[in-house]
Amino acid sequence: MFRSTSVQFRNRTGSRPHPPSAGRPRRGTASGPLSCSFSSAAAAEARGAGRSLARGGHARATCSFASRPLRPRPVSPRRAASAASVERGGAEGVRGSGGGYGEMAETVADTRRLITKPQNLNDAYGPPSNFLEIDVSNPQTVGVGRGRFTTYEIRVKTNLPIFKLKESTVRRRYSDFEWLRSELERESKVVVPPLPGKAFLRQLPFRGDDGIFDDSFIEERKQGLEQFINKVAGHPLAQNERCLHMFLQDEIIDKSYTPSKIRHA
């Protein structure tokens, strides 16, 4: 792109103005060809009427400078890379200021899989690290008349260190479950689940069936007692109660015991 500059010369002494010489560069400006043209109404009148410029005529010189275009300065690769990074940072800042778009663009989900240890047969089919299995089975009805009752076999298998026996088998009747529930409610802060109902209607006389000793009722009660004891024994606070350990692993329950806490063996 070329720039144009106008310079005016006035001669008040009557001498002919000397315009800058053409083709010579002016100091302090870009080098380039210089063209000058003179136009003056007073000079035209002086030539036409024979008057001299010395009578007060004014001459104006108009000079136009045509400069060469500046050559682009070479940019080093390091400066070009720095300018590109600054430009990208500014664009990301503008996007980030509008509703968090910049932050969302920078978030990349990591979908790499975790490196896990290969599983062998012992890990796949071996016993779990911590387990407690309680089965209520094999109901048996004993006694006659008013002294008739049903007992249930309770089998425990565990590897928890708080239990002194890893395997045990005892027999308990329904009244023993009631004793355990009342002890836990009194000594621990555990919310004890309810027991299956006592079925008072089945204890009425002159029934056409065996009442509470009917096989279907005994099976239904057995399932309810198994759910109850598994919920209670699986609670960490209940596992610290001595009454639970007596119920699960002692052959005979000492109901006159002194309540206490069980520590890890």
C-alpha cells in the first residue's frame, strides 16, 4: 500500500521556489521516487500578463511521495509457535467465559480398564474372606400332651474371628428364640426384627388338625426362624453380645448368665 504526502512551498521574496530534486530520497522517510508538480493561479496570471513573480505572486508546489511497500520481517519458528499458543488460549478463554464451555471441552472421560489381578481356581471357588452361614432345619416334635414342643436344628459355619467355633450344631425351640430376642432388645442397641407369630388360633382345642404341630405350619415357622436368626447374627453390634454366642454355639443356654460383650478371639 502506498502513502501520499503533499508539501507546499511559498516564496515571499520573489525568487523562484526550488522543489526537492526528483529521485532523491528524503531523510527520515522510506526511500522512493519523488514527483513534484507546480500549480498557482498567481503564476498563471504572471505568465499571461507579463508580470513577474517578484510583485507578490505566490507559487505553490505540490509534491507526492510514492514509497515502496515494506518487506515483511521474517518470523522465527519459536515466535510463531508462541503467537499461535497465545491465540488459542485467548479463544479458549472466550469460550470458557460463556457458561463453562471451556471447562467442558477440556474434560475427557477416562475409559481405560483397571488392571486387576488374574483370578485362579482357588479365588473363584474357595471360601469367601468373611462369611457366616446359619441354617435352621430338621424340626423334631417331642413330648406328649401339654408338654409337647418342637425343636429345630441350628447349624453354624463361619470364619469370623469373633466366634470361638467355626462350625457348631445345636437344637433350639421357639421359646429359646423369644429369650434371645428379649435379651438383644435389653442389652444391645440393635433394632431386633420380629419373630414369626405364635399362632394362638392353632392352639385351640377340638381342631380337626394337629394345630401348631402340623407339618405345613412347622415348615412355615422354620423358614421364619431362619430369616430371623440370619438377620440378627449378621448385625455387627449383635455379634458382640454374649447371649447370641450362647444361643448359637452352647449346647445348653445358661439363662442366668451375666450379660457382657464378646471381644475378637
